[in-house]
Amino acid sequence: MRPLPALSRSRRNRCRRAVEANRGIRARYAREITKLINSSNMLLINFVLCDLRDSGYQGFTDVVATAHDANPFTALKGFGKRAVKAMTDILLGMGKTIKQISHWFCTGMIKSTTAAQVDAMRKAGLSEAFIREKWTTHQIGGQYIAPEVEEIVPKIIQDQTTLITRLASEDLQRIQTAVVTSLDAGVNINDLEATLRGISGFSPRRAQLVAMDQTNKLNITVQRANDLSLGFTRAVWIHVPGEFTSRETHREFNGQEFDLQEGMYDIDVGHNVQCAELPYCRCVYRTIIPEVFDDLGSKK
């Protein structure tokens, strides 16, 4: 599917302004996942060091010398099983906190995005009464939302829970790999501790990128569901440049009209995409309000 032609200047399209993701929620989300993941990392590092010290480990030669089994690696194999169990226990222990962060983040974004979207539609001439007529008895933190948004809330929260769990697991795996490599090299316990304490945790920069990507994606997901529920199916793509680079295809999309259900065909990836769908995409859109809604602005 080829991109639709750019909007003609002669057409009279009434649009609501573009709505970007809430920066306050983005910043707090970055802090929350950084704190959570680095805390879990420290739990595993402390377990590893305490377990090895309790077993009398000093270095590879000491393990060989003190092993009573015919296989000198028996002690390390036992440690490996305990370390894996500790990692599993840490992830399980974080489960409740991860779910709390996911629930706060998703509901906060839904409420914030919808409120900004309603304000933008109201300023574009649509009455709030018309919107509330369509979005009845569906609320997130006091903010009424489209029933279509309410339907996807559980999945949105579950997806976010899965993502944070995966990020935490990957960091724990990184520590485990460093431990195995160090033990294989026979480093002493003090050098091992220095290595583990020196491992960079979940950095603020990485957290900011994850937070930006997730807030942008959820912002667009909620807007599309809200817009489509009102019968708004067309929009104008607004390209937002990246921090260092921009996708050339998305530069070309800027100002073009597209179908909110289909998205725009991105030749670089070979399929249609929505705003913010691709990693770290910051693009947003302006909803086109169909002419049939022109007489709704006076509704109270």
C-alpha cells in the first residue's frame, strides 16, 4: 500500500491538535524501573558474595584443594544451582512491585492522554457532552474513556508487567554471566566482589529510552482507540525528529493524511506502521474531524 498523497491546501479539514505523551509520567516511570532493577541486582550480588564466603571460597585453587569429591567442580555446581534459585526468588519477590508499577503507569497514561485528548477536541469545536455521550460509565481515575480503551486495559497492564520483568531478568542474567566467567578464571573473592560492584546497573540513560518508547506507544494506542470509538478514522501524520537521527520515511510522512486503522506504509520495514509503533519513534498525529460532526460544536 502506497502512502496517501499529502493534504491539499484547498481542502478544509478541521483537526484537533496533536497530543504528546505526559513527560512527568515518563520521568517517574524511568526512576521507578531504575530503582527496581538496580535493587534486584544488588540482592543477587550480595547473595553471590555471601554464599561464596560462607562456603570458604577464596579462589579457584582453594576450591580444588578443599574439594573432597573426586570431581573438583562439585562445589561450584552446587553454587550454580543456589544462584539460579536465588535469581528466581528475586524475580518472584519483585512480582508484586512490578505489577504495581505497571498498573500505576498504564492507568496514569490512559487518564493523562485521554484528558489531553478531550481538551484538544473541545478546543477544536466539539462539545464535551458529545464525547461523554459516547464514553459512558467507563472511567480510569475519574476520567471517562472509550469502552474500546477499557477493553484493552488488562492487556496493556500485562504487557507492561512482562516487559519490566524481562528487563529485570536480563540484568540478573548479566550478573550471573559475570560470576560464571570470574569463577571459571579462578579469581579470588575480593577481585570477584570488585568486578560485581563495578558492573554498571540499569543506567538512567537506558531507563529514559525505555520510558520514552513506552509512553509514546501507550499514548498513541489510547488516542487511536478513543478516536476510532467516536468515528474519527482519518488523521494527519506529524513527524517528531529523534534526538540524533530521524527515519527518512517518517520525514516523508509528515503532513500526510492516513487511515487510523491502517497506518502508513513504511518501505524501510515493508509493512504499514502507526505513529510510535517502531522503536523510539516519537511521531504523533492530528485527528481530522469529519464534516458530519461540524454541527456538534454547539451541543451542551
